[in-house]
Amino acid sequence: IDPNGGVNILWPLFGMSNEMLACIALTLATVIIYKNKKQKIYCLVTALPLIFITYTTTSAVLMKVFSSDSKIGFLASTQALKEKLLTNQIVDETQIINAQKMIFNQQLVAFIAMFFLIILWIIIFASLKKLFFKNHAKN
């Protein structure tokens, strides 16, 4: 439950997940092109954008989660709200309830963003493993 209507907390998560979906699609395209083409150089058409978007998405997620600026970082925003509650800067009961909801929301979105990032990197590493390491199973 977001006291601000939900869009403010979901919008960054939507953007991150959208970029991660693009990374996954580019990873799949790179693997398919690499596996099916005799000239492996063609996979650079998708691999170079993959590298760029993976770098920018990863750094953006890490910034959004771990930035020390409370206007940027989910966890910093959580910490700022906790400090306001502990120092009694928020005294109105409705504002206290809203602050507690925002703390939960920020922590939840930080967890979801990191979960998505971990899944993205698992997919990328599994794809790299599939490309460069042959399965040497014994018959």
C-alpha cells in the first residue's frame, strides 16, 4: 500500500525490469546468432548493445538501491524515514502510518530490484556457459 498512489514506487521498478527484459532478449538473440551462423562475427550485432545495456542497467539498479542520497536510493530513503520516526520529526499518526508503509515499500522494491538483477546475471552467465563450454558428458 503506497500512500502516494503506487505509481511513484512502481515507476523505477518498471523501468529497471523493462531494461532487464531487453538484456535477456539480446542475450537470447546473441546465443541464437552465435549458434546458427557460420560466421560468428554476426553475433556482435546483438552482443555490443547487450554489453552496453547490461552495464548501464546494472549500474542504474545498484545506484537506485544503494545510493546514499535519500532522493535516489531506496535503502537511503528507508533510512531517512526511520531516522525521522526515531527522532520524532513525524508526530501525526497518519504521517507515521504513511512513513511505515513507505519504509516497507522502499525495502520491498529494493529487494525486488536486486532479485531481478540476480536473475538477469544468472541468465547471462548460463548463456555464456552454454556458448563457450561444451558439454562433455560421458556416454
